[in-house]
Amino acid sequence: MIVSNNTIEIPRLHLLGVGSLETKALKHNVLLALQELGLNVILEEIEAFERLMEYDISGIPALAVGEEVVLEKEIPSVDALKDLLKPIFSPANNGNSAEEL
């Protein structure tokens, strides 16, 4: 969790893609990784071209933490995603379940 102005904000991941099989596979693996880590993180899907362009990515699918792109044009395994996400979110979380927006 992130505390800002005395309110608790749930961290957000942004899944950048257009509903392709690759984007769906990345979403599946991300959700499993979050669940296995016990992280309470919102996964927001971004599909609109104008919004995708805001991230300055070279390809999809991509994954961003807030506004920072952490991977693009790949579909890591659940274990690889856990290795990527754990150091980003674990210190700020108390270990709740994953949520999806």
C-alpha cells in the first residue's frame, strides 16, 4: 500500500495491449503472479491507441508500474513476473490478494 495525504492508495499495474492472444497471455501470467505473491495490486488494462502512445513503447504487450514501463514485447513466465514484481510491491504491501479493475 502507498499512503498519500493520509489516504491509502492501492498500487496499479497497467497492462498495455489491444486484446491480442499475447496480451491475454501476459494478463493471465500477471494475475497468477500477483495471486501467488499475495499482493493487493490493481491491474488496469489500457487498449486505447491514444493512451498506449503516452507510454512511449515500441511494441505490445507491455506492462507498466504507474507510468514506468517495466517490460514490453514479451510474455514472461509466472515465476519471472514474480521475480520482477516482488521487489517493486512487496515492501509497500501487507500481503493481500490481487484485484483487477
